[in-house]
Amino acid sequence: MTQEERNELIEIIRELSYEQREVTLASGRKSNFYFDGKQTTLHARGGLLVGKAFWQEVKQFEGPIHGVGGLTLGADPIATATSIAACLEGQSVHAFIIRKEPKGHGTGQWLEGRKNLPPGSRVVIVEDVTTTGGSSMKAVERAQEEGLEVVGIVTLVDREEGARENIEGQGQKLRAVLTRTQVVG
């Protein structure tokens, strides 16, 4: 990812994903600003840039990395875009999705993409936005219960509200493509 592409990604996030308004976050906290990462990750150019940016971050973890994924819905487009970006560089890094509840029929599985990732596969959890890190750690726990080795977490935007401290305090590594400060100053 070039610096020009990174700047373009920041502009897309500012335009499509950032809002100043009162919201209640997934953590239960109240905030006067909001990042709706899906507006960027589902945008054609935004999704492409997200895939390139995440792949750049995933490569920083000690390899090999076999998969990328996280909790549905925020992680879904990120995991796919990252997997494609890796493939374009000749690397086989599969996407996976962690369901919010087990499949209600058939196998009853929690994890989609299971056949691509046998037990012991090394994976990175991806997330669109982190606040406290609670959702990321939920994804880590579920992936570990499924027999995957989680080597770290990458987020599109770290809101800088405790996620890094909480995640790293639980023994995981967090890499942020961008921080709130980098996006909005």
C-alpha cells in the first residue's frame, strides 16, 4: 500500500464512516462520535484499499499465517478483501467467519470456512473498529475453541479508548491500520 493509497483510505473513512453524533457503542459506552466501518469496507474502492492495508498489517505478524477472520458482520468484508490481497501476492491466506450463534441446522458450526483451516492453523482476527477490545477478544476465544492459533488482531480504526491496553493485557497483539487521531485529528 502506497502513501497515496493510505491517504485515499483515510479520506474514504472520513467521508463514509465517520459521524459526529450521540451513539451507544457495542461496549455499552456512550460516545459523541461514531465509525461505521462497513460503509468503507463495503465500498468498491474502500474495500480494495482495506484489503491491501490489512494484508500489509497481517504480514507484520510472525508467519506463517493461514487465515484471517472475525465476528460476523464487521469482519466479513475485511477477511475476504485481505484474503484476496494476499492471494494477489501469491500467498494462500483463507478468510473465515465466526457466527454470533451456532448454525441452527446441519453441522451446528460456529465457524464458516472450517475446511480451509484445520486445527492448529495460525490466524489473525480482523475487526472494523475497536473501542474496548471486547468484540475482538470474543472472536479470539471462539477461534481458539475451534482449535485455531490466534497470533494477533488487526483493526481498521482504533478509537483509542482502551482496546490496545485490554487486548495486550490479555496476551494478544493489536495492530491498527489507523487510529481515531489519524482519521479525525
